[in-house]
Amino acid sequence: IKSVYPCRKYLFPAGIILFGRKIFIFIRFSIFATGLVMEKSVLKHTGWLMFIVVAVLLLMGLLPGTTIGTHVLRRVDILGDVRPSPEAVSEPDTLLPPPPKVKPAFVDTCRSGMTCIEDYSDSTLRGMTPFYRALDELAANPRLVRIAYFGDSFIEADILTADLRAMLQERYGGCGVGFVTITSMTSGYRPTVRHSFNGWQSHSIMDSVFFDRSKQGISGHYFIPNPGAYVELRGQKNYASRLDTCEHASIFFYNKGEVTLSASVNKGEAQTETFSPTGELREMDVTGRIGSVRWKVESADSTLFYGLAMDGTQGIVVDNFSLRGSSGLSLRSVPVWMMREFNEQRPYDLIILQYGLNVATERGRNYDRYRDGMATTIAHLKSAFPQAGILVVSVGDREYKTEEGDLRTMPGIKNLVRYQQNLAADSGVAFWNMFEAMGGEGSMADMVHAKPSLANYDYTHINFRGGKHLAELLYEALVYGKEQYDRRRAYEAEP
């Protein structure tokens, strides 16, 4: 100390500094020793704390689950992730509430070997439903159920429709041949009615000149009488049993001036009636047991005539509207007001459309324009006959000769059938595949070569025997469709 601090006055401070350093070293050593003790103490207490927490959690796992208010507290199970899952205990079926009864939708079926009607109607129910409902009403409260059958030369002279009418009238009642145009090119070949006439100017939409579309009636014709013009219908019994007599006969006309008509029933005394102009479709009718009726125009001023009818007062009526050379598109040109007025006179429950012979070609593949045109035709008919169902009947088979001279189904036929099927689906109406019902590809040749023959050697048109064959197939499809309709209604009525 003396060497460092030679002056005495500095001895005391230096001693204090040395003493302080010793104290500082002692304090640091004490803190270090205390830290070791404290660390050992903390580890000991942490271990005890962990043990206590685990023990508490294990004990809480023994507590059942509970609910506080709307909140459900689940059981505490810290070993749940490592414990093997217990097998699920299924609840006895007797403790479960019964399952709801789900009623499957009714599925339409088709009898084996039959070509059934395909109904594509939507919520408007413009397929077969109006016709089936009408048959129900006929059974409950006698009324007339009318069918309008539109087609081309395939049904000319009442081929096919004659037998369809006879079968339906035998089953559901009715009599008479239905609607007949004032004049007809095939009147001498039609076996269902004797049709004679004289003194008429006939106009058809298929005429190339001098036809006024605004004047035409539902059949695509209008007729202008010369002085003394007459037309006569006489029932027949050789072809069908319900055509010899009828109970109601009518003649339809539109007069802008005064007209006087006379009607002679069963060659009896004439009944005469005069009609003032009204600007509407008019009808003169006679009733009774009518075997024949002769209508005569006594005088007429600006009068157009459209046709006649022989009907019953209840049962089935089938009107044949054949138009040679027609594709069906001409129906669009019939004024809708004329159709609506005709609908008031003869409301139809079913309209059948059968066209295609004048549309299909050997090389035809695309019929978009025709399909679009027929869609307009169907919309036109829906507007004019809002209560009627509509059935599209496809074209039948048609043969042509290949370069080798072999008979084959015209290639465009099968394409056209598919287009007609799509037309029905898009329009929400019904469809019947006559091509398939005939037997498909090559069936027209089979009908021609059958013994006796069922079709003509043009391999396009059927004869009356072939018409009866196809009418039986269509009749079977209509009746089976009605049976399915009844089954569906009964099924839907079940609880």
C-alpha cells in the first residue's frame, strides 16, 4: 500500500476499495449459489404442478358430459387420441322413428312387340291427355269425341282412317263417316260413303293458280256454287257396320250475302232454309235416322262452301283431311279465325298429323327447315284448337331402287322419322313411329310382296288391306295408351 499510495492520507480510501471488491465478489458468489438452489426448487415444483394437472385431467375424464344452457360440454379425455376406438353400438330399429314413405314415380311400360305412343307433352298437356279425358267423359256422360286426321295421299280415299274409325266406333260407339269435302277427286274410290255432286267450282291450296288463301277452310279447299249446284252423301254398310245411317248431317258455308239451301233426307221432302249474312262460318243441319242426304243451293250471293258431315250424336267421329301432295306446311296458311270458327262447330279432342311422303328424298339428310316449319304448324293448330291433343305420326317406309336394281329403304326416310320425333318432343305433343310399327327398313317391300298385297307397286302407298293393317296397329297403341293413362291415374290416387 505504501508503494502504491505513499501518501498516508490515501490509505483509508484504498482500504475501502479493496474491502468493497471483496464484498462484491462475495455477493456474486452468493447469488450464483442461490440461483442453483432456486433452479432446483423451480424444477421440483414444476414437476409437481404437471403431475397435479395430469391427475386432475384424468379425474375429469370420469365425469359425464353435461349441458349448460344451450351449450353441450363434452367429456374430457386426454388419452382419447391413443385409446383404441370402441365398436359403435347400433341403436335398435325398434327405437328409431319410421322412415318417410317415398312413392316412386309411375313408369310407363310398352307391351312387347308393340310400338307405343310416346307422349312428350309438358305442363300444357297437349299430348294424348285431352283425348283420354274425353273418352272418360264419354263413358260417364255420352258425348261426341272428335278426331281430325290430317295427312297426304297416304290416307287418301279414307285409307287407314276408315278402319281406324270403324274400330273406335265399335269400341266406344258412334256412327257416320264424318267430314267430307264438297267435291273430291277420289269420290269414286272411297268405300265408306257414296258421294255425288254437280255444279261446283273447286279450289285447292295445291292448285298452281287462282287460289285465294284467305278464303280456304280447314281442309285447304273452298267451293263456289253455280246455280242449281247440289251434293249428296249416302251411307254404306259394305265396308263397316256403322256407316249406313247417321243421326246428324251438316253442311258448312260462309256467306257475305243471302243464301237459301234445301236438304232432302232419305229422298224425302226437301227442307228449305234461308240465311242472312253474318260474317261467320255457318252450318245448316238436319237430324233423324239418316241414310242419305242431298243438299241443294237454291240461291246464293257471295257464298263459299267448305264441306259436309254425317255424324252420330255420341261416340267417336273421325274426320279425314287428306290433301294429295301436301307436306303439312300448308296448314299454316289456313286463317286462324277460320280454324277457330270451325272449332266452334266441330271441337276436336285429338288432332293427328301424318305427313312425310312428299318431303323425304333419296339423298335427304337435313330436314331442319321442314322441322321448323312444322313446329310453326303445330303452334298454329294449338292456337286454333286450344282444347285438342296433338299426335304426330311419322312417315312410313318408302322404297327406291339402287343402281344395281335392288329395293332399299330410301335413305332420307330414317332421318325424317328422327326429325319428326324431335319435332314432337320440342313441341310438347305425342309421337307414334309408324315406320317402326310397319317393321322398319324394307317393310314397304314386304307389304307389296305379301299375299294378298298390302301396298301398291310404287313402293310408297298402301292399299285398303294395308290401311287396315296399319289402322289395327295404331288402334292398339291408342287403346293401350288409354289403359296406361288409367293405371297412372289410379296409382297417383293411392295414398
